[in-house]
Amino acid sequence: MKRFHVHVAVDDLEANIRFYSTIFGAAPTVLKPDYAKWMVEDPRFYFAISKRGAKAGVDHLGFQVDSDAELKTLREQ
């Protein structure tokens, strides 16, 4: 099952964790000193924020897949 992925670089991790936890109605599923991740089910996507040295804003977009075969199919599309 594919899942859309969004990663946003932020300046204030704690403030953004509070904001996105409120928006998604849940705490992050992964929380590290410089990173937080939510696995949202409706709509199905994987959202992450971090302070890993990037300029604030959208860092990257992608697709998460469960297997190499699913990745191969996605690449062929």
C-alpha cells in the first residue's frame, strides 16, 4: 500500500509539534530531539517535520511503499 510522504523543515520543532498534533488530532508516532513523524490514516499519508539543517519549508515529497516489488511497479508507472 502506497502512502504519500511530506517532509517539512521547521525552525521551532516544539511549536510545530503542538500545531500539527492539533491538526491531525494525535501525537507524533515517532519523536526524536530533531524530528517528529505522523502516520495519518485518513487521508493516508506520512508527514514529518525536522530541524535537520535545512531551510524552513517543504524539504521533500515522496511515496512510501511496503516492498521492492511495489517500488518497481511505481517506477514503471
